[in-house]
Amino acid sequence: MADRIEELADVDQKTLDAVLGGQLPNPFALFGPHREGERTVVRTFQPGARAVDIVARVAGNDARGELIESLYNVHQSGLFVSAVPLPAGKRDYLLRITWPTSSGGEHVQYTEDPYSFGLLLGELDMHLLAEGSHRELGRCLGANPMDIDGAAGTRFAVWAPNARRVSVVGDFNLWDGRRHPMRCRYETGVWELFIPRLRSGTRYQYEIVAADGNVLPLKADPVARATEQPPSTVSVVAADAPFRWSDDGWMAERARRHDLRAPLSVYEVHAGSWLRILEEDGRSLNWHELGDRLIPYVAGMGFTHVEFLPIMEHPFGGSWGYQPLGLFAPSARFGSPAGFASFVDRCHAAGIGVILDWVPAHFPSDEHGLMRFDGTALYEHQDPREGFHQDWNTLIYNLGRNEVCGFLIASALEWLEHYHVDGLRVDAVASMLYRDYSRKAGEWVPNVHGGRENLEAVAFLRKLNEIVRQRCPGALMIAEESTAWPGVSAPVEDGGLGFTHKWNMGWMHDTLRYMAYDPVYRQHHHHDMTFGLIYAFSEKFMLPISHDEVVHGKGSLLNKMPGVDHAQRLANLRAYFGFMWTHPGKKLLFMGCEFAQEKEWNHDASPEWNLLDNPAHRGVQRLVRDLNRVYAGEPALHKKDCQSDGFAWVIGDDNANSVFAFLRKGDDGDAPLLVVLNMTPVPRDGYRIGVPGQAGAWRVILNTDAAVYGGPGTEIAEVHEVQRQAAHGMEQSIALRLPPLSTLVLKPAQ
């Protein structure tokens, strides 16, 4: 006993108090094996254990390991220590821990010593982390199952440079932050620990002690690749087995499919409410069920892509995912990460691309999240004039920090590279670009030049898009940007932000405003339909009719349409869809709009699928399907979506009759299309329209008034012979009967 006491003399009361109080500044300096003179001393903290022994490792059979030494419990505190007959540098041993059970018996646990392992992250990792250029952040930080020195376990690493102490806690250690404190790599502020024998599925969080000594609320892992389903805030060690993809053909073809001259028609979906199972308390579908139901629906409707409102893990379902905290984890609401990967793989097999909404502009202030992560404003700005978003009561990322920019770029790459996602729609870009966004005078901080532009955000977006372009050929990067910021979709080398596309919010607002007018007044607002063509080719635009237009009291798309009765409202909507699909720009439509849902979207309920029992609503759905097929099948409608020579007005000034006519053109040899809109409920007989001279007749290939689409089926000729009568600057013309509230698409007859 005297020898043992002598061995323990260096564990003074101050050190013991630090261990028991969870304030040990450097756990690796005390725990684990240490060569002290001619002996090796092993210390481990196992509060509540009856005994801890050091035994030899025997591959495949822990119980066969011979006893090397029993450790002594210092003052019965749970700190076990003893000199152990191990050669210098020898760390190949097991801890055999005997625990009492609730029944009065004993349970024996075997494990390698977490504090017997050396540095975990290499110098290159440290360098890349510090400069914010680690692109595989989810495989560097976070929880990663792996083998180290022949021991299977999980390596944990987290960035918390201003913390006094960081511990991994979970069921495996009774959520006791004293048991697994981490090593701080002071050069980067990253804390690391390898815990043997923890594998995928383990629940964990981080317990962080701030610099002032206060213990923070338990924190979820910022780069966790799996989580428990909310309202739980627990992170989960993700499976280490890579997903076996079968989409090599799709990935090789993706750049061609995403060429600016290719058709792009997107079906926007909220995964949680696209189809709820009423018989099971209205639950959402999981990824496997969405694969069975959503993929064939999207393909059958002729959409080229499905776009999800954010599926990154988020604490509040009512945010629809736009306040995420798990930027590396698919939400557990819909199943496992592997389930999501399988869904993407199945989409690609069906010829459908997958786009995700992604939010780098702000994050929620939930205590378990990024807010004051290590007790300081780490991810956010310290100054609320820069760091607090007044519109959404959220926090704004500090894009002036290399580590924060690296965190966000790595998140984008996680979805594009590891989940084979085909594009990201970047949310709230306008709020990132301007320091005075939604702020009054005195509520914002000017940039270094005294201006309102957020120079750090501009640099971040350019860097993000450049990296994606280099690493993910053909991936879409779509900006939700509502201002006149120049060059959003221009290449970075030309001074642009580098996005592949920009949502055309101006077109959406103008045209929906026009459609809301009673047709008798539309003649006074003709420019709302034509104004978008003034700037239609200044950016690479997508025409969005998104979820934002059918919530928060705005009513459904159908209810924006005027009319003396339901039939007229449907006719207006059909005509509008005809205009949208023939207007230059890629297409996006939110779920439920394709069959003229009558109620505005409710994220707690499915769209009104029962309306498809009504032939009129089923007709609108068929129209959207046929518009997609015409759009994809006619080169004139997509090849020059982003080029001014792909569009020409024929009639843009007939406000008295609310008639519009324009040509869409592809390459030489591609048949042009003539599009004619009558936006009044009055049919127009013998309406003369000039046409180019290469065809002797024009055939109607789509008519939104047709009975098959739920329209009245106004009788019109299918083929219209060209007449040698000049009109609209052309030497020949055709005379049409224009159905009321309709869009006609005509093509030269063969």
C-alpha cells in the first residue's frame, strides 16, 4: 500500500478537484499511460466503477487477456491509477472495467483506453482547417467511425477555439462530461478524441465549458452527418459504409443535361407534406416511399428535376427547413442518410435530377445549435447590426471568418459530392449581398469603403461557385435573388457572382399582378406582361412559381385568378401556364399548383389530391404535363432560353384587346413557334397575325382552351394557311380565332 500511495503522490487535491468538477484543462496530461522515470503510470476516470484492471489485448477474445495490473481508486473518486509493468511506449492494452448492475450483480466492460492514442488530425488537416479550405469537413470534423492502431471506434472532432473544456457525451458515458474530455489542438482551436468501440448509431452531443467556466447547454455536432428526429437535438454517429451508387451514366451525362440550351423544368416539393398518410395520423412519407410515389409522378408529368425545400436537419418543422442547424445531415424525419442517397440514385435511374434548397444566409438561435457555440460569437457576428436577422429572428453567419466560409462550402460539397445532388438553390441571396437589407438607418454597419454592399458575402459566393464549378461539373447553382445586383449568373472571371441561374422574381411579381386584375382592366397594365422581356436576357433566368406565392394569406395560385365563376378562374390559370412555359427562362412550379389547388399550401397537410376527381382540375394537370413535353420536345422553346435571338415580339402593344403574340426560335433548321395569348374572356375572330415566310401553313400544337384541359373547347381550325397579306412588319400573315382566356402555340405545318 505504501508503494501505491507513493505512486499517487502527484495526483494532488487540486488536480483531483478539477477531475471531479469537470474542469481538467488538459486530460491527456493526466489520463492514459505516462512514462514517469523508469515506470509507466496509467490513470483513467471511471466514476461508479467497482474495479479497473489493465489486461493484455488478445485479438478476438477480450476475456482471455491476462491481468497486467489492477488500478487503485483514488479516494474512491473514480480516478483509478497505478504503475503498470509496460515497456516504454507500450500502449497496447485494454481497460477491464467492472460495473455494478441495478440487480446487484456486475457487468464487465472491455475497451481500449481513449487516452492512449496520439494526435488524431494531421498537420495538413490543421492547415486546411485554419485557412477554411478543408473541403472534406464532414470526414475531418464530426464523428467518424474508423480503426486506429487496430482498434475500432469513432473519432470525434469539433471546432471550439474559445472553450475551456469540450467533452463528448452520450448514452455510453451517462451524459457525464467528466468522462470523455477532449484534447485541444491549440493551433486551430479544434478539439479531438478517439473513443474506442463506439460505432455508427451512437447518440452523442458536446458538453462545452466556456472560457468563463460556465457549462453551456449541450450542443449538437455542427457537422453531424446523422441526427435523431426532432424534437430530439441529439447527433448520431453516421454509418461508415459508403453508399453503392448505380448512377455513373447519369453523372457522366449531367453537364449535358444542365447545358443552358437544354430544357429545365423543376417540380418544387416540400418532402414533409407532398403526400401524408391520413390512416397513420397524417405522417409524412419516408425516402423509400417518396421514391415509390414521387419519382414516377415527376417523371410522368414531364418535369426534368425535383427540387426540395431544405431537407437539412432543422429543429422547427414550421420553418419548412429554412432555419437549418444540421447542414451536413439529411433530416431524420424522412429516414436515414442512406435512404436519402438511395432516393437520389433512384431519381437518376428515372432520368430525374435532384435540386436542394440550401441556406447559407442565416441560422436559428436554438441553444443546442451554432449560437455562441463555444460561449462566444463563433459562427455569427458579435455585433447584432451585422449578426442578427430582424426579419426572421435568426443569426447571420460571419463570412469574414475563414473557418465559417469553409464550413459552409464544405456543406455545399457534402450534398453535391457525397449525395450526388445535381444542384443547390441558394436561399436569400439578396439578404447576404446588402448590409442594410431590411434595416433602417443606424441599424447596419457599412463596409470598409462606407458602402452597403457586403463584400465578405460577395467574396464567399464567388468562391463557393468557383469551387463547385471546378469540383462538380454540371452542377446547378441557382440564386434566389430579388434585387438588381448585376451579374448574378455571370462568370466570376467576368466580375459576376458565378451562379448558373437566377430566379426571376420580377417576372413572377409583375405577371401575377397582371393576372390578378379583372380582364376589363388588363388593358391598363399591359406592360406587366411585357416588361420582363426588357431584361429577360440580362441573366440566366428561371421563372419561379414557388411555395412563397401560395402561403401566408396569399392564397393558392388559382385563387389569384379573377373570374365570374370557377371555370373562368381555371381558364385564366391555364392561359398563364401557357404563357409561362413559352416565355424565355427555365421553369419551376410548386406542388399542388399543377392541378390548380384551391387552398393555399399548408405544410401540415397534403395538397388537395382529391381535386383530381374533378375533370377540370385533372385537365389542368394534363396541361402542365403536355406543356412540359412541348417545352422539352420543341428546340425553339429551350435552346435559346438565355439568348435574345431566341425571342421576337410579333404583337406586344395590343393593350386594347389584351392580346400578345411572339415567336420563339432555336437554331437554324429548328422550327420556330408562334405563341398567341388572349387575356380577355372575349373570343377574337379573324385576328390577323404576321408570320415569317418559310411556312405555307401553321398548325396549332397546344391550346389551353381545349376540352381535354378542362376548357370550353372553343372551335378553332387546327391548320391555318398563310395569306399574302402584310401584318406586323411581315409580308404574310394568318387569321386566327382566339379562344377566350387562352394561349395558343403554333408550329409551321410540315
